[in-house]
Amino acid sequence: MLWVGASIVTVAALAALVGPLVTPFDPANQQLALRLDGPSWTHLFGLDELGRDILARVLAGARISFLVGITVVSVSAVAGTLLGAVAGYFGGVLDDVISRAVDVLLAFPGLLLAIALVAVLGPSLGNVLFALTIIGWVGYARLVRGQVLRAREFEYVQAARALGAGALRVLWRHVIPTAVPTVVVQAALGMAGAIISEAALSFLGLGVQPPTPSWGTMLNGGRAHLLDAPHLTLFPGLAIALLVLGFNFVGDGLRDLADPKRG
Amino acid sequence: MLEVSGLTTVFDLASGPAAAVDDVSFEVRAGETLGLVGESGSGKSVTALSIMRLVQPPGRIAGGRVRFKGRELLTLSERDIRAIRGAEIALIFQEPMTALNPVFTIGDQIAEALLVHGKATRREAASKVVELLEAVRIPDAAARARDYPHQLSGGMRQRVLIAMAIACKPSLVIADEPTTALDVTIQAEMLDLLREMKAAFNLSLLLITHDLGVIAETADRVAVMYAGRIVEHGPVRAIFRDPQHPYTRGLLRSMPGAADRGRLRAIDGTVPVLGAFPPGCAFHPRCPDRFEPCSTTPPSELRVGDAHAARCYLNDPSQVASRASRGSDHASPTTGRQSRTDGAR
């Protein structure tokens, strides 16, 4: 499972990296005469409602998806890990403040909160990243806090304190590393989540703005032509499904790998 | 060297605060080994953690004084106590399996002790680590330093813990059940090593154990702890030859190869759990010699010999006299049951 997922993700990443340089068509270039044309040898995925090459747009959209996934996941994983570790290790008021913030954010459906945030801040790629990070760190913080509460009682953590190590050193060297496997699994699953969320926001017109191609906006563009030109939605839809599936496979595979009960 | 007086550490349990360490006083003199004996749950480990100010919530130090080389440890700033932990007072933990971090090499972990206190630069640390491993008799030290804890046997790991403890040349080492997790042959080696390190580095040792055999072999003086209190203390010979507290006597009788060579005798009953310590003398529900005052007021410390003291009314002539005048009622079923209900309360 891990390898299937990893292969999908690798192929997609390579496509995003190299694809736009290789395709002969500009994703923004319109050939209005050929609008809605189906797949052909020149245009493998066909053309959209404005006569733009869909393959070129899917490849360009992959870049957006990876950009969003990587940024959101790395920032929220780091922030969530640090905040969760601090809450779990020091307890007291710090823990109360951080844990209540987590509770409040978890009480909202994440995507709804992101929609509200972007609606207030205005639709743009930057605001999408911001909104998804605001809801993203919570999961990591909760996981890491739980792990740190456990690790705090480990004898080697006590031993490090008895050695005279300060709180930050103990946290960094002995406590946080115990949470890394959990965070890595969560990050792989988080990539899938961030990609779907970005697509959803863009689909609603709250994300990446035209003419920049994003899989979500492409789905939205194809909506009116679902019956007469299904290839407009089929290819970006497939791309989203495949990449999300890939990341989920990677996440599940890593989880199995990190689970000592499975060989 | 170390002077503990009136140390009280309470745990804030749901049922209210409970003293795991209650008005404990003792001293460890320069160069000596003090054995702190007691069953599990008697407060030995909490005493050790309290001295180093490592008690974690819901536990807290509620009172008393801990003087170490003339400094009061309980009022030091966090920064100052950290400078003492590991550098001046080192703690050896019970479980060599779990007291080492599985993801770092043992060399790394010994070096950490040096680096934390700035006793070596990263480069110097490597050679010091090898010296320390050699000092605790680990063969092929340079290669072993690159091993992870799981690659070593229990005895080797315990040696590593000792190496970590002596890394900064502390003057006091607190060893919390250093031999409990090891099998018997290795226990003896470990005690030899501790004695050797003590001589070589001029250490004082606070040896915490439930094993009177270990005490007999290693300690100069003994303090016996029960339910958070020190019930008897004195020189090892006096404690073993002439124990004054019924609990100490019970412990000695339950030791294999003990003086009377008969069947092993267990102490009746079980150790009370924290939060439900009986009133009066906490040992009274299990005590074969209990009489009236035992279940109400805890006895104070009474001198019973040269540097030997016990907390038991049997050593108080006035109490014993009044008991004699009332007639022997201590073993009557009513008193027994009554004291037990008292205990449950």
C-alpha cells in the first residue's frame, strides 16, 4: 500500500515539476474555435469552454495542489507540534489556553471555517494557505500533546531532568522525537486533506483566481458542460481523486510501518 | 553533606492532599552510605525526587528543609537547582531498560551529562565518554559508546547509568533501587562497582532499596521508612542486631537467611496506599505489639541507643508502664477491629 501510494505521489510530483515545461500548449492560451473539443492526439485531454488545453491546465493545477499541500502541512505540522508539545509538557495555564483554542477550532467543521475566513479576507491563494493552516495545526497539536503527556513520564525523560537538562533541551531531545512518527503519518494524510480543501475552496470561487489554473476552478468551469463535454470535469476530477488516494495510501502505509504490532 | 529535615511532600489527590513523605529527617555525611529501606509505596523514591526537586504535579513539596553543602535546595531558583542536578547530586534510576533513551547511542547520552553542565566541549566529550565507560568496567569502551541501549545487557546498561551519574563528578549519588531490576549475580557486581566508584570519586551515597541484604553489604547507616515516615534509623549493626521498631523486626524476619533460621515470616497485612494511611502510627494495623496510643497519636522519635532512634511507643517507658497497669489489652479482638476501622477512615 505504501509503495502504491508512493508511486502515485512520485509520478504526480514529477508531472507537476516537469509537465508544464514539456507540454507544447500554454494553459492560458485560448483557441476559441476549438472550445469544448474532446480528447484528440494533439490535445490528449481535450479543450475546455474557452478552448484551453486541459492537459496543460491539469499539469499546471498540480503545481498549485502541491504548493498548497506542502505549505499548509509543513507550517501547521511544525506549529501544531510545538504548541502541542508545550501544552503537554508544561501543563498549567499554557495548556489551558492552547487546549481551549484547539477545542474551539475543532468544534467548527474545518472547511466551513476556512470558507468563512476566506470570505472575510478575500479570495486569493495566500488567504487559502492562511485559512487552511489555521484549521490545520489543531490536529497535530492534539496528537502531539497526548504523546507528550505519555512521554513526560518515561524514565529516560525523568533521567534527563535529573541530569540537570533544562526543559527546552528535554523537550527537543527526548520528548518531541517520540511524537515524530505520529506527526509524519498525520502529515501524509494532511496533504490529502489540504489538496481536497483547496480544490473545494477554488471550486466555490474562493481560492485561486483565474486565469491561474487550479483543479477546483476547472471542476467549476466544467459544471455547466457536464452533459455535453464531460471531459472538462473528468480529468481534473480524476487528478484530484488519484493524488488524494496516493497520499492516503502513503499515510496508511506509514501508519502500519510505525505500528510495532505489525511486523 | 546532605541534611534533610521535616521534609513533607504531598500529592493532591481527588480525595484531598496526602503526604507521601511526612516530616522526614535524615542526614548523609561526607563519604558515607546511608541506606533508605522500605517496601514499595513507602515514599522512598518520592523522597529522592524531592531532594532533587523533581516531584511533578499532582505532587508538591509542602515543607521542610534540604540543606546540601550549606545551601538550602528547596528555595533555590530553577536555574540554580538545575546546576546542582547531575553535577553535584546525581540520581541513578531503577530500570536500566527504561532510563536510557532508545534512540540515542549510550555515548551520546553520557556526553549529554557533560554537555549540559558545560564540563566538556562536544569534541572533548567523546574521549571523556570512553574514559567513563572504562571506569565502570565496560570492555571495548570505544566501540560500545556507539551502541544503542538495546544492544547492551541489563548489567551493561546499569553500568552506563552509573557512568552517566559520575560523569560530572558529583559529591552525592542517590541510587534508587539500583539492583532491583538485575539478576542476583549481576546485583553483586553492581554493588561492588558502586562501592568502588564511591571510593574512587569520594562520593556520598544515598542508597534506596527494599532489599535489606543490599543494605547489610553496602550501607553505613540505615533509615527505615514506612508510609511516608522514617520509623527507625541508626548504624547498620545496631539495626540488624537490635531492631527497635516492630516494622524493622518484621522486615528482618522476612529476609531469607535471617537470624532465627526458621521459616520466612511475612508481615501480616499490606502496605497502606497513599491517601489511606492509618492514623496514629501508620504501622499499627499490621503491628503484633500495638496497644492503645498507637492508633491515635503518631509516636515521636525516641532515642534507643547510640545514634539509634525509633518511632514506637514500645520504647517509651511511660507508655509501656501505663499499658502494663491497664493489663495486656493490645491483642484483644475489639481493639484490633477498632483500629482497623480507624485505618479505613
